[in-house]
Amino acid sequence: MNLFLPLIPILPILAGTFIALAGMRLPRRISSLVASGAVAGSFVASLCAFFQYRSPASLDLFRWLAAFDLEAPFSLYFDPLAAVMCLMVTFVSGIILVYSHAYMSGEGDYARFFSLMSLFVGSMLLLVLAGNLPLLFLGWEGVGFCSYGLIGFWYREEQNADAGRKAFLVTRIGDMAFGVAIFWLFFLCGTLSINEINGMAALLPAGVVTAVGFLLLGGAMGKSAQMPLMVWLPDAMAGPTPVSALIHAATMVTAGVYLLIRFFPLVGLSAEACAAIAVTGGITAFYAASCALVQRDLKRILAYSTMSQIGYMMLGVGCGALTAATFHLLVHSFYKSLLFLGAGCVISALHHEQDIFRMGGLRKSLSGVYWPFLAGAACLAGLPLTGGFFSKDSILAAVFARGGVLYGSLYFLALVTALLTVVYTFRMVYVVFHGEGHVGAGTSRLMAGVLIPLALLGLFGELINLPEYLGMGSWLGTFFLPLTPAGHAGLSPALELALQALAAVVALAGLAFAHRRYAGDRWRNRPEFIAPKLADFLQNGWYFDALYRTLFVRPFERGAGFLSRWVEKELAIGGPDRVAEFTARGGELLGRWSGGRISPYLFSFAAGAALLLGYLVWSVF
């Protein structure tokens, strides 16, 4: 395992560096082949490390940071969480890069795109495998930088560049909280090793654990686009579709969930921190699902759905259901990458049209895309017997098992969110693919072909974590047993079946409503089924962007305008100019008194004599 472990993050990082330095001098195809080959090699290395895994292991590659009490070697840590995350990241990213080979074939800046994509994957793998906080933060900031470059990839259009900057700035708020947590943990524990910090967690004061838990949650809010730091994710659709798939399925937005799971031995000691995580996830899941109900842009619907599904994962983490949260994270990565790549096929076939109400009737002309997309939609909606149904239900069961008013309310909110999810998902499917409308121009076989394995993994993803009442064993649950919190409450088989039946009824009810409202061309006379003012409210994301602009952006702009106009221009620049002008005028005035004319001299003499006489008189009396 020690042989393969370093190759997992290093291969994509080396590939990205090579493409950045030499990609412009090489044929276009070489860049995509190098990037895809490196990630494929990373996947093979992950498989080899997985099959050789026996127990958690740490590997120190070389000395990195060392000064006085601070010591942080370049250390990689491999355990069940890292193993499944590496397999998921490399597999899904590899498929996305293969897809990108065809999708980006007609675009410029080919080398820049594949360089950033490779570095993106490498940074995420470094984050996952990091054995200490500085290395984890390096990967954390690496995915932030690469997302900035990829979201604003078409930076020549101002709105795309703005979207990249917005993502970078909003996530920095969360990163600041995470950075404070790193320094505080080092001050408290005297070490930067993640395992050692988790081991010392029980020795820390309860208030400190809660405060650190809130700081870690702040970091996760930024990266995983959870309320209130969620406003960057819908605008992140400005990047190419493969970028959206990579961000939403395999890399950036899953980083916050991973962070909280990795530090759950610390965070889980605080009931307040766990409750805050659960509440954040539950409210975000509902918020994003409500916004997705009325979106017209195909990619924005999927963006809000990602935000909502990440909310479910956060809800699971807050309830201590780490296996359920990871299970949903894995299955979500399969069907969400499928949906984004399928959306890319649709957008490409319609010459970059993204408004779903300008689509329709694509089921026949894009049948190779429709059926895998339908499978992904079924998983997202959580229809019975799909992987998405079992993974989402495992989180709902964990929330129900916690009991109490808070978690009971969150369970009800999660059920309502599940209903909304079915409605907006099949609204999207019916409007885009059914009824009368456009005839797609067709899509690349390569682009359509990569959807099939993702569809199969999404539909049958439950096989990695079958319910216990089936008596067939839960592979993921057994594999994650060392990470499962002690005393985690379970449900009886009968109650678990009853909850699954309730979730199935909710899903089928939502499907029936969506079919009745959007099947065929029934929606054309009235596209939305809710009041126009409420639709505008949801379309604009509850006006959070406007609120933040009022509270933060406008005061900043006014303050900057004041500093620019009065401090910089009037004082810093205008002040020296006025001093110079005063000096020049004074010099001109003095120059007139020494121009060689007798009258100024006589006047000066008389004025001096008068002043002297006045002084003598004043001094005498």
C-alpha cells in the first residue's frame, strides 16, 4: 500500500503541472490524454491501495514544515473514509475527463482547461489523504483556486468572470473560519496531526469543543454551499458543463461534508455543534429544493439540487449517521455527475440553449441521453428501489431515530424536501424530453456512452449498503464500523420498513403530481403552478443575493467610493498638488516684489518702518 498511496494525489498534480508548462506546445489531444491517463492511473492506484488495506495506516513521505514546536511532515493517511473517497473521486473524475475530451473539442484554451481539471482532482485527493491540518488546508485551498479558474474559464464575458470571483470570495469567508480552527487546535493540542487531535478531543473543555465545531462548520458551509454561504453555487454554472459536474459530484462541494466526518470524533462531543450541523443541513435542503421548483435554467436546477442533497448529507452528519451520510455522498456523486453530463449533451445538441422552456420533445432525437438521464432523475427523486432512495432513506431513518422536538421537526422538513425534490426533478424531465418541441442535433457517442456506467451505479448503488433487515449484510456499514460513533441509535426492522414505505408514498405522490402537471404540453399555458410573486421570490433564491448586496456589498462600495474620492483623490493626490500650487503662487508673489521696480521697494521700506514703530510703541506702553 505504501507504494500506491503517494501515486494517488501525485499523478494528477504532475499531469496538471506538465500540461500547464508544455500543453500549448503539444497537440490538443495530448492534453486531454495526459489528464485522463493520470486520473485513470490514480484510480488504479486507489484500487490497489484499497485491496491491500488491512487497517488505518499513515505514511510520512518527507519533512515539510518544522520550526520549534510546529512539525507537520508531508503525511498521507489511509482509512475506510479515505479509501472510499479516493475511489469515488478518481472514478467519477476520470469519466468526466473522458467526456470533456469530446465536449471541449471545439473550445480554445484547451491546455488551461485540462491543466486546471487535473490540479482540481489532485487537490481534492490531497485533501482526502492529508494526515495533518496544513496538508489538508493546502488541498482545501487548491480546490478553491482551481474552482475559481474553472468557473470563470470563459472570463472574456464579464458575468463569467464575476461568477468565478464570487465563488472565490464567498468561500474565503468559510476558509477564514477553518483557518482560525487550525490555529486554535494547534494551540490547544500542540500538534497538527488529525488523528492526534481527534484522540485528545475528550480532554478539551466542552465550550472549546463547541466553538471549534462551529468554526469547522463555518468552513464546511463555504465549501459545500450551505446556508448562509450558499449564494456562490448557482452562479458557478457559468463554467463549462464538465466543470459543473466535477464541482458538484466529485470534488469541491463534498469537501465540507468530508471535513466534518473526518473531525467527527471532535465535533460529535458537542451536542450543540451537532444540532447546528443538522439544522444547517435541513434548512439548506429545503431552501434549495424550493428554489429549484421554478428555475428555468437546466444547470441551475441541478445546482440547487446539489445544494439540497448536500444538505441531506450534513443532516446525516449532524445526527451522527456517518455511514449514511457517506453512502448518500457516494451514490449522489454517481447520479449527479450523470445528470450534469446528460445536461451537457442536451445543451450541446441545442447549440448551448439552457432554458428548459425552450426545449421539449428530445426523448426521441436524444434517446441515448434520455434513458440514462431518466435513471439519474429517478435516483435524485428518490424513487423506490433506486440507489438514491436507499441512501436518502438511511439519513431520514437516522434523523427519526434521534427523536425529540428538534430532530422530529427536521425529519418532517426532510420529508417535505423529498416531495419537492420529486416535483422539480420530473418537472425538468417532462419539460426537456417530453411533449412537442425541438429536435436535437445529436450528440457525440463518447459523451452519451459514458452516461451508461454512471446510470448503472446510481440505480444499483444500494448494493454497497443494503438495509440490515434484508439479512444480506451491509458492506459499507461493516467497512465503516471503526468510524461509527459509539451508542449510535438504530431502528427495529419493522419501523425501518414503515419509514421506507412512508418515503416511497411521498416520492410516488410527488411523481403523480409532476406527471399530472407537466406531462405532454399541459404546462405551456401556465408554466408554474404557484403564485407569480412566490415564483419570483423562489426564482431569485429568496433574494439572499439582494440582501447581501444591501448589507455588505453596498456599504463596502460606498466606503470604497468615499476613500477613493476624498482620501485618495482629494487628500492623498490632491493634497500634495495643492501644497505645490500654494508654494508656486507664493513664489510668484515674492517674485513680483523683487522685479527691479522702485515702488515695491519703497512700499516694503515704509511697511517695515511702520511695523518697527508699532512694536516700539507697544513695548513702551
